[in-house]
Amino acid sequence: MADTSDTRTPAQIEADIRRRREVLAETLDEIGVRVHPKTIMGDAKAKVVSNIDHTLGRAYVEVNRAVSDVKSRFVDEDGAPRLERVVPVALVVVGVVGLLALGTRRRKG
């Protein structure tokens, strides 16, 4: 047996139906926007940009850490250069540059 205890008037029932249709129309509009190719592409691009930003942020932190580590090897706590480490590295650099310069002069000649 059907329950016939609904005490709403036909106007109330029509108003409920109208509200339900409006809610369903809004829901369908949202679904249409979500599955639209431009929306999907925009979401995909946003994810890629977010991942790139995250990767660049991590790379920046790693580079900053490496620079700080190198700096701490050649500079003491007061900011003065550690000559016992700077001088040998400078001599090696000058030697390598000199060898490269001699090597290119011999090839040209």
C-alpha cells in the first residue's frame, strides 16, 4: 500500500519540484565545467606548475646548502678567509689554467 499521508498542497509540491530542478541544473552545470577539456587541461597545467615549483624549491635549498658548505670550508666564523685552504686551491686553479693555455698554444702552432 502506498503512503498517502503527504499533507503538502499541490503548490508546495510544485515548488519542491522547481527547487529540485534548479539544484539539479546547477549540479549538471558544475559537472559540465569539470569535464570540459579546457578545465581538464587547466587542472593538468596547474599540477605540472606546482610540481615544477616544488622541484625548483628543493633544488634551491640543495644549492644553497652546497654553497654554504663550500663557503664554510673557505671562510671562518668571523668571515675571514682561511688562507690554509684558499692558497692551495688558487695554486691548483692557476696551474690548470696555465696547462690549458699551453695546450691550446701548442695545437695552433
